[in-house]
Amino acid sequence: MRGLLHGTGFRRLLTVRLLSQLSDGVFQVSLAAYVIFSPEHQSSPADIAAVLAVMLLPFSVIGPFAGVLLDRWRRRQVLLMGNLARFGLGLVTAALLLGRAPDWMFFAAALLVTALNRFILAGLSASLPRVVDPSDLVTANALSPTLGTVAAASGGIVGFLVHQVMPPGRNADAVLVTLAALLYLSAATAARRIAPDALGPEVHDELPSLRQALGTAWNDLLAGLRHLLRDCRPAVRALAAVTLARFCYGVLIVVVLMLSRYTFNSAEDTAGGLSSLGRAVILSAVGFFVAAVISPWCTRRLGLHGWMTVCLAAAAVFVPALGLTFREVPSMLAALLLGVVTQGTKICADTLVQESVEDEYRGRVFAIYDVLVNVSFVAAAGVTALVLPLNGRSVPVVLGLAVLYTLGALLYFRSAHRT
């Protein structure tokens, strides 16, 4: 890690990621406070599923086309202009809250911020091999995305603290959104320090116009998908495993939200519910950091495939062991362990995709990666809304997740070792 941090290019790219995801954490807490923990609403799993669908599914449609642009536009410019756009949209969102605009206008503005977030994260992942040596990719993937996730959790903590000292309501939510907007501006400022061509992609001819790029987007996307399926079997297996892990993670997020809102605290105590969720976020962040520390060591001894299998199998054990109690302390411990295995799975998947996908296709493949994560997340919320009671206590849901983790570990282990 010390060797990576000595590299100027890596340090600057990491700074952009940390500031961007710190802003995301603050912004996401403002959404949670307004939609789920507002005194004006009695939220249900169906409400959470609807919000996730509004926020993520539209980007799942346009995401692959954004990946085509990531392979044509200078990625540094994407990081700069994307964060500037989020700064402006954040101010608009805060104004809508203060003006008591209809909810659909608020969600429309938040949707644009979230769509740009996924676009920027894909650009950050595609840029990483441009600033580190191939032999350092595992460590870089342990450090960079994980510290970004910890930064997002830290932003969430800041949001929770700000929300605790202010009376619940639209004014507090508007303050949080404004703070997130200012942090997006700082991320754009950090991106300006990177040389315009430092992050690629390598384009030998003059860049096409936007109309030309969009005109060929569909064929380019199909070419990226064919390259993935034909030449990148390790990446395909990794994407299948991380999609399953994210589906289970999405289910557990809804469960924890409902437990925090209605079981760990009284329904009227929205501040207590938000505090319980905040503790789960903090412990998950600690888990992400632990995954960053131990994943390089584990992959050197177990291999990427072995460490991913262990992560999936471990979740199959501790999720029912801790989750079936439906008490706050065991659930918080489960959040810590879930942070370790979920981020460990992602570190392995990121590395396998980066190693097996050629640079000219990498932006498209990471955009497809984001689509898979988003769709699995929304699908998880939708399925959970059908079966989860309002208080979040459901033995069949917890046992079903244990079965899914077990099947995922067995199938991935068998497929990787057969190859």
C-alpha cells in the first residue's frame, strides 16, 4: 500500500474517489432521512423497493451506453465534468426540498445525481490500470474501492451526526444535500489536478462527435459483450458471483432498514431508527477496511477464486447464525462481517475483470458490471417487498439467503476449478 501511495497518479485518482464517495454518503443519508425515516411517512419494504427502482433502473438502461462513451472520452474529463454537474444538481435538489416541491421533482433530481455517480464510479475503475502496474492491481483494488466505500460510509456518519443535531424535517435534509453538493465541487477541483490524457483511453484517431459516438453505441456495446462472453470466462464467472452477492446484500439492507425502523426502536422514534442504521453503516465500513487489509494476503495464499469462494461460504454460515436472533447486537456483528465478505468478493471480481478484459473494452464491461449490480439490487428489494413483514422479522428470508450463499459458493468453486 505504501508503494502505491508513492505514485502521484494513483494518489490523485484516489483523492477524487474519496471526495466523490464521501459526498455520496452524505447525499444518500439525506435520501434515507427524507424517504424512510421522515416523521411524515410510515415506510414499508415496498416503499424502499419503489425508491430503488426509480433511482437505479433508468440508469440500468442507459448505463451501457455511458460505458461506450467512457471508452471514447477522456476519463479525466468525465470525472471533472461529472462532479461539477452533481454540484449543480445537488443545489437544485436542496432548493426543491426547501420549496416543498412535489416528491416526483425531488426524485427526478436525485435520479440524475445517482446516474452520474454510477457513471463516475465506472470511470474510476476503468482508469485504475492506467496509474498502477499490473502486478499491483490486486492491492490497488483492495485499497482504492474499499477506501472509497469507507469514505462513503464516513459521509454517511457525517450525515447522521448533522441530522441528529437538527430537528427532523425538510430543512435538515436540505442542509445535508447542500453539504453533499459542496463536497462534489471539491471532488471536481481534485480531478483538475490530473493531466487531461493521463487516464486514457488510448485513441489513435480523432475523437468522434457525440452524435457519431451515440450512433455506433449499440454495435460497440454488443462488441464489448461478445468480447466478455467469448474471451473473458474468468470475468464472466466473477460477475455472476458478485451479482449474487449484491442480490443477497440488497435483501439484507432492506431487512436492516425495517428492523432499525420498527423493531430495534419504536415506530415513532425516527431519530433512534436513523441512529441504529448509522451504527450498521459504521460497522460495515469497518468490515470494508478489514477486507482491504486482508484480501491481498488471502489472494496470495488462496488465489482470487479461492478467496471469493471463502467469502460466499462464510456468509452462508454467519447470516443465519446471527440474523435469526433479530436483535440489534447480533445484527450489528453481522453487518461487520457482511462488510468483509461483500467487499472481499468485489475486490476479487474487480481484479478478474481488469486482468482479463482488454483496455479498449474495459469501460463498456465496467458499465455492464454496474448494470448487473443495480438490477440485482432492485430485484432484491422487489422480492423482499413481497415477503418481508413491516418489522423486518422473517425466518424464511434469512434461511433463503443462507441457501443462496451456499449455492453461489459451490457453483463458483466448481466452475473455477473445472476450468
